[in-house]
Amino acid sequence: MKWLSDRIVQRLREEIDLPDLSATKYRLIQKLDSGGMGAVYLAADGDLGRRVALKVMNAAPSAELAQRMLREARIVARLEHPAIVPIHDVGQLPDGRVFYAMKYVQGRRLDRVVRNKNPLPELLRIFQRVCEAVAFAHAHGVIHRDLKPENIMVGPFGEVLVMDWGIAKVLLEPSKAEPIFQVSTATANTIEQQSLLSSLGERQLDSVAETALGTVMGTPPYMAPEQALGETNELDERTDVYALGAILYFLLCGRPPLETLELTQVGQTFADQTRQALRQAYSKIPRSIEAVCLKAMARDRNHRYVNVDALASDVGRFLDNLPVSAYREGLSERAERWLARNHFLVFLIAAYLLMRIFLLLVSGR
Amino acid sequence: MTDDTSLGGDRDKFPATRLSAIVSTGSHDLKERQRAYESLILAYWKPVYKTVRLKWNKSNEDAKDLTQAFFTRVMEKGFFDRYDPAKARFRTFLRTCLERFVSNEEKAAGRIKRGGDAVTVPLDFEGAEEELKHTEPVAVDAIETYFEAEWVRSLFSLSIASLQAELESNGKVIHFRLFERYALDDSGVSQEINYQELAKEYGLTVSQITNYLALARREFRRIVLEKLHELTATEEEFRREARALLGVDIK
């Protein structure tokens, strides 16, 4: 029997994990990345002759859940926005794993951009663009459910792309959603009746997969408490608001608000701890942006921003040196902000006053 | 592409069909019991032999005797009947048995004897010695990791042998050759090989390469999982091992 080197053993482990695409129109090129919920591969679309990114989920869901995921993904695939990476295709592999074919995007993941210590205003402007994309999806009745820095790409020209809409949830009020696509009443009702399952990180997959609410997907450090608890019916735009708050935390601190993948820990970090962690990480974080982050990450969703627009608006106000709704300033802070906002005017006045004093002194001689 | 699904039945979905060899060691049917021991010995003898060589610093002759005596004793005394999956993984249990066995043998030096339930499994000790030459010295506290790595190596080696036998007996020699060239070539060049180059080398289309490799990969995965299933005592242990060793989630 042939002896296998460590390199070959590792290679074989990877071979075992490779998706079997022989029944699809895709041809595997290479593995790009892997995370808690699945791996992303670069593949070639044999029909259209283009490259795509294939996300293959780790675990094969139950047949019922797989059908729901496929149906929802097909609806989400119709979202068209320059900052949303569209799903081209969804399907199931012979071993039951669900895959999504997405546009292949080249750029840097947001978490890697943050590691390069870009200036805060620049990061916040990226964050605003993320908010715009998410708000667009919300306006069309879709929530992402797995927003995190790893799912955001920043292109070479500063363009921002929100990826991985594979586990997005179609909200249950199609009447309120802007009609970007036609959904038959039957389909909409079916979706409405379904409590599409939320999901968990890989470590909890087994235990929760057998509960009545079914499999849960998402990433615990960025997951809202109601999502971690599997309260499927409670999920709405504010679930994404929480995740955006957690991303904002990441931009401010350089690390996620929760270091563990244990779902039981989600929601156990209270505002004081978060505030303390923010200040320890970066003592110069302005109180107002800290308050924006804390409000977005409130445990009780009723205390969060009502929607992503409100959150983005506060971030915009912070960038413009205007007061934010999440924070009541003291007099000194107001003055400080006014000075920061009008520094050129202050400079001119100071220069004028100095000149007058100088003239007075000269004429007084 | 029609030859793509003719092996392995319903693709590579689990459950596997073979019973757990660990459970079968307690069977009343002698043949079933012998088959079970044979499977376990085939999967574990190399990790056991190498661990004896490295941990207890035994000569190759002593390690051979100890390895053979260990498995003989295991069969005679029905050691594996005492295994409780709730307490530990089978590998950990087997390693603990081995440690006790070697320790007892050292106390009563020279007491090694053979016989009992008589399973004849050819063990290539010379081959194992050759393999040991590739091994860096192992620290005492890293023996467990070493044993685990050797076990995975053994599992893969057995699976490759089965893959080759199955594919060749089904007239799919080219499938195995491609898999061997693509995944098992340790010359350092194979990393550079892509499907286009393979297609050129074997006079096939890229599409054929994709499908042949997909089949070989799928069969390899099925065989590995079947063997793993056979070498674990419970479904729970099987899932855990598949996840830990191979990163594979089993439904």
C-alpha cells in the first residue's frame, strides 16, 4: 500500500470535502474561502462561459428545509442593486448540500480592510453604502440574516458589495414591499405560512436542527438575540439592524462584539460591557458614534433603530459633525462639535480678532 | 458522461451499509467476529506499531511482537466488549488498552504469546519501517496527535486500495489513474496540474476529466465514510468523527 505523506493526507481531506458538481453546469476551479456555514469555490459556468463563486453549505438540510431555502433564494435572486451581489442560481448537490452560485467578485473583504487601519471616516462611508444596500433589500421585503464583515467586499475603486444572500429571509408582508418582481399569491401565501428557519453556527447545528424550529443559520458574533433564540417569527429589519450595529462595532474596535461561537452567549453582553469594550479598544471613540453602535445593538429590538435608514442617517450626521439621535450631548460636547464643524469660520474669526488686537496695539503706541 | 453514476448506487449518500466492526467483535457468529477483527486490525495495526516504536522506543522486532501480541490479546480477552462510546472515542480507548498492555508486558518481560481466535492478517512491518523513516521525532506529549494522524493515514490508505480495486474491477481504470495523478502525486508538481493539462496528458476533454474525477472523488468519499462507519461504534461517534477528522457533516 502506498505511503501517504502529510501533504497528500491533507489533500485527500480537501478532496473529500469538495462538492460534486458533475450533475450541474459548473466546473470546479479552486476553493476560495471557507467559514462556519460553508465554503466558497471559484467555478466556471459551462453554459454561459463565465466564472462564478459557488457557496456550498456545510450540512445537508432536511428535504423540507432545503426546499424552503431554494424557494426563498430564488426570490432573493431577483434583487437588483449595484451593491448587492446577486445569486445566479441555487441547487442541491447529490449529497444533499445546498449551493448558491453568485457573481464572482474580486476585492477585499471588509474585515481585511479594517485590519489595514483605514481612517474611521473612510470606514464609516463604506458602512453607509452597506446600509444603503441592506435598506434596499428591506424595502423589497428581504432581510439578509447573515451580515458580517466577511460578507462585505470592497472593490478596488471603493465600491461596496454585500454578498451571501443565500440564507436571506423573505418577509411576510409582500403588500408593504416595493414590487420589484411578480410573486403569485399562491407563492406569497406559502411563504407567509412558513416559518422559515433561522440558523446557527456550525457548533450548534446538530442540537438545534432537531428542534421544532429547525436548522438555524447565521454567525453568532453578529447575530441578534432573537435570531440566536430561533424566534423565527420575531425576525424583521431590526434583526439586520443589530448585525449592522455589530459590524459598526467591528469597524470601531477591529474585532467582533462576541468572540465565541456559542449561541448561548448571544445577547448576554449588556450595553455597559459593550461600552466598556469599545472604550478599552479605542479610547478616542467619540461618544456619539459609540451611542449609535449601542443603539443598533440593543438587546431589545424595540430599543434599536426602527430601520436601517435611521441608522445610516445617524452615521451620516456623525460624519457631518451634526448631533445624532442616539446621543444627547452636553454643552461642552456641543461646543466642541460646533468648533469641529466650523473650524474654518473659527479660524477666520480668530485671525480677524488677532489682527484687530495687533492694530490696536500698534495704533496705541 | 453516462459512466458517471454506475458505481456506488445512489450517489454517495449515507447511511453506509456495513455494520460497525466494533459492535461485531461481540458477535456470536465466528465469521462475523473474524471479519470485524480483521477490519479493525487492518485500520489500526500501523498506528499501533508505530506508536510502540516511537513511544516505548522498541526495536522493530520487539514492536512487531508487541503489535501482534496486542491484537491477539484483544481477541482472546474480548477487550473491545468493554468499550463504552459514551465515555471516549474508540481510538482513545484502543490507545489506552495499548498503553496498559505494553506496560504489563514490560513488567512481565518475555511473556508474549500468540494464539486464540486466530485471524490471519498479513502485516507489512517492513513497509511500516520504511514509513517511519519519513517521521520526525515525536514528543511524548504529542503521541496522541501522532496516533490520530497515523490512524487517518491508515484509513485513507485502505480507502485508496479499495477505490482502486473497485474502479478497476468496474473497468474504470482511467478514473483511478486520473485521481492518482491529480490527488496522490506527491512529486510537488501535482499542485500545478489543472484539468486542462490533465486533458492534454490523457487525450480527454476537460469535461471528461471533470466527470471522471468527480466520480472517483465521490467513490473515495463513500468508501472513506463506509470505513469510518465500520470503525466507529455508534452513529453519534461516526458523525463526530466524520466532522472532526474529515470536516464532513453527515445527515
